[in-house]
Amino acid sequence: MSNPAVHGPLEGLLVVDFSRVLAGPFATMMLADLGARVIKVEKPDTGDDSRAYGPFLHDQSLYFARVNRGKESIALDLRDPTDQAVALSLVSRADVLVENFRPGVMDRLGLGPAVLLERHPRLVYCSISGFGHSGPWSQRPAYDAVVQGMSGLMAITGAADGPPVKPGSPIADLSAGLYAFGGITSALVGRNATGRGTHLDVAMYDATISLLEGAALSWLATGVEPGRIGNAHYSIAPFDTFACADRDITICAANDLLFGALCSTLGLPALLTDNRFATNALRHAERAAMKAQLESVLRTRPAAHWLTVLEAAGVPCGPISNVAEAVGSEQSRVRQMVVDAGGVPVPGNPVKLSSWPDPGFRGAAPALDEHGAAIRSECGAWSGRG
């Protein structure tokens, strides 16, 4: 195998990854980054759909390269009996299986959780889908944007007087992948205690609902639709973006002490004795009036000035960075949040473990069926393909 060995807490685990595009591959990328051996099962000829998604660098999809780095690839037609035998041989050796087909597809292929867990009771079987394996929507097809819309996330994103807005990152896919990663590692710990694996049912819809946070809590508490409030917080103020002379910044004064420091730094002591702003609840109710007063001062100087003096005063604040500023920052460099995966730059792993290395170089994403012959030989089920 051409990829370097990865050392981490999951070293020695075998993951068979039947998933494609983003949510499932993102979860298995995290497992691979922490040392697991991940074998990616792809459809013959075309492989994972995301191989065709841009952006491209050196004729390689960075979309695919990022979430499939360090994995092995085998192309299998799961409807072909010979290839299915290879898949079953892989599963018989696996600690973890991950798939993100619509509920019922793996059952029809003879690879469903009930069958495989009966044969291999220590297997951790993770299913990721749009709406889960239960409920009236379980058979609905789903992509990230569909789930973002149905989950309420779009309805609370954007300006109060504007249309619903999809966040710029695929939150539904990524959150489902992260919950799957956490669920898988938790199930592995549970297996150590009980000797048995389990079936995890992770839905993109559930994952995104769980991230509504303040908006969901507001509705649960009041029964009133929270609506859109732009960059403000649903229960804390001032906690928003604010205009300076040249650009916006973020200020988060989340308690009375920080509000006092903010007002003192801006030369607005009158706000501290204004009864409208005496508590966080009152400040939140009057956040528009308070924001106008804060911005009347902030607009007099550039953002760099205010960031310097506010940081010195201990007020949480920051610039509104563009992608180049964020990804290219010295903080990102030191934290290795951009790594080299087989010659292409991709985002790094945010999980830093003191007992294991966090290398700046990761294994390349595999070519389609790059490891097929070796894996078939290893399984003792050579199919003649590849």
C-alpha cells in the first residue's frame, strides 16, 4: 500500500465503508485520521459520485480527496454474487460498517443490519440517512439542502426582513457525519464492556434539528415562531455583528461584566445606568436600540482599532474573516488545519491528541479500485475483476 501508516487510538480497527458523497465519508475520514484502516467500497466504473464534484486540482476532485484521504478503494457490484461474497468476507473481518443508502437498500442486498449483526454480533453497524430508519419520512430522498430546509435551519438564517437562507456550509451532512463518528466510537467502547456491537441509526434531519439550539429552545419555551434575527443571538445581547468605519466585527458581551467593559471601552457609561439595558433579558428585548448606540461610536474608527482596544479590555470580539484570511491564518497553520493529502491541500483534523501525532501529511485519496486486487487476495475471494 502506498499510503503511510497512520498512528492513533483507533489503530488496528477495520472499517468497511459503503457510504458515498459526504456524510458517511466524513465520518469514516475521522476514523481513518485517528488510525483506523478504512476500506471504501465503490460502484464499478464511476465510483463515488463525488469523484466528479469540483473544485479540481491536478485533475483530482478536492471534494472527494478531502473526505476519502488515507482510505483504500475496492470496486464491487453488490448485486453480483461473486462481488457480494467479497463484501461479506470484508464484513466478517470488520469492526465497523458504515453505509448511507436509503433505508431498506442494504436489506435488499443481503447486507442489512439484522442479518449481519446476527452473523457478526461484535459488528458496529452505522446507517446514515436523510430521515432515519423510522417515521413517516424514512423513505424520502435527501440531500443537504433539502434537510436544511425541512429542519427549520433555513427559516432562522438570514436577515429579519429577508428570505430564508441556506448556510454556506453543508451543515446537515457534516453534523450527521460528526454524530456518526461520535456514535461509532461510543459503540466501540460499549462493545468492550458487553462484547456486542449494535446498529446505529443516524439521520441528517435529527442531527440538524439538534443544532437549532436557541431557536428551538425559544419555540419550546413560548410556542412562538422565533423567525430570523440576522447575526444576533436568540437569548444573549449584545451578541452580534457591528459596523465599524470600514468593516463589520463580531462582539459578544454575554454577561453584565463584559457589557460593562464594552461600554467603558466605547466611552458609553450612560448605557450602564439606562434601565432599558440593566439585565441581559432587557438588553435582548431592546437589542436594536442598543446596537444603534454602540454602532454610533464603532463607526467612528476602523475595525482594527476597535479589535485592539476591545481585546485589551477582555471583551470577546473578532473580525469577519473571508475564507482566505481564515484558512490562511497563522493560527490555522500552527494548528495544522491544512494538511497535504497525497500532494493536494485539504482541511486538517481538529481533534488533537497529546499521545498521538497530528501529521501535516496524510495519505492520498485512492483511485477507483486502486486496492481491489490486494483486498480480494486478502479476503481469499478473488473475483477476477480489476
